[in-house]
Amino acid sequence: MSPTTETLTAERILEATEDVLRRHGPAKATVVDVARALGVSHGSVYRHFRTKAALRAAVTKRWLDRTSETLSAITADESRAPGARLRDWLAALFEAKRRKAGDDPELFATYMVLTGETGEVVEEHLADLTGQLTRIIEAGVASGAFTAADPATTATAVFHATGRFHDPGYHRVWERPGAQEDFTALVDLLLRGLGRAS
């Protein structure tokens, strides 16, 4: 089936947009380029995304949601102890960010630009992540594994304390020697602070 005869969906547009951004970068990529890659008119793209900014926000959200979805599975796994879930959640976040930066540096650089443009999308992503952390900490408090007077405030503190290992601004230090050991030491410290022995 040729691009012009396939059903044009929002997901297909977002996939094509990601490819165009990878090839041209955020400064040069246009809606016309996306339409050309799909074999449709730019008007067809605009029927799904009313503006270029809306398209860029949607592709950024899609990129960020991949991380959120991976982490939400860990958050929901109530068969595991809260301390193990918290450790795994933070490790998965670090690994996801490190993989994005290392596996596709051109696209990562593009998303660094796009996240700067789409503050609302980023704020929603951060709220989702801290919400997941809050649920893990609440479970820890309920089981007696953690001590936290306000799980939401504690979750925000844990998120900020580990920022060096997930904030994209630190991506250059993620592959330095000792980065993994530093991460492990920090998580150990946080878990002890929450009232768990290891």
C-alpha cells in the first residue's frame, strides 16, 4: 500500500514527524516536509494538528510518554516491596534517559529544543512522574517500610534529589566513569532516609 492510499492517522503523522526532525533538525523541519514524507498535502496534516506548534507538542508528548509508560508498569507492580519498586523505578528512569541520549543523539538534541518550546507538555510529564513516585511512597508508608509525613512532598524531594540522573541537562555526565556507582550510592542513601535498611 502506498503512503497516499494508507489511512492517515495521528500516529502515522507523529512517526513521520519524528523521522523528519531526525533528518532536518527542529530549526529546518516543516509541516510541508512531514506531508511530503507521508505523500499527502500539508492540509491533510493540519486536519489532525491545527498548527505546527500543536504537532511539535504532540510529538514531544509521544516521546516523553514512552518513558512514563515504562515506569507506570513498575509503579503498578504491587507484588514487589515498595523499596524495591522505588529502586527499580529510579533505575529505569535513569536508564531510559541515558538510552535516549546515547542511542540517538541527533534526535535527543532535537527533543532538547522541543521540550524547551512545550512547557505545558513537560510540566504534565513531570507531574505524571512525581505522581507515580508518590504512589510508591504511599505504598511504602502504608506497609511500614517508609516514613513520610507527606508522600507527595517526599516524592518531589526524591525526584529533585535524583535530578542529575534524569534531567536532560546532565546528559553529558551519564556515561562518565563512576556515574552508575554514584547513582547507586544516592538511591541507597534515599532509601535509608525513607526508613528502609537497604
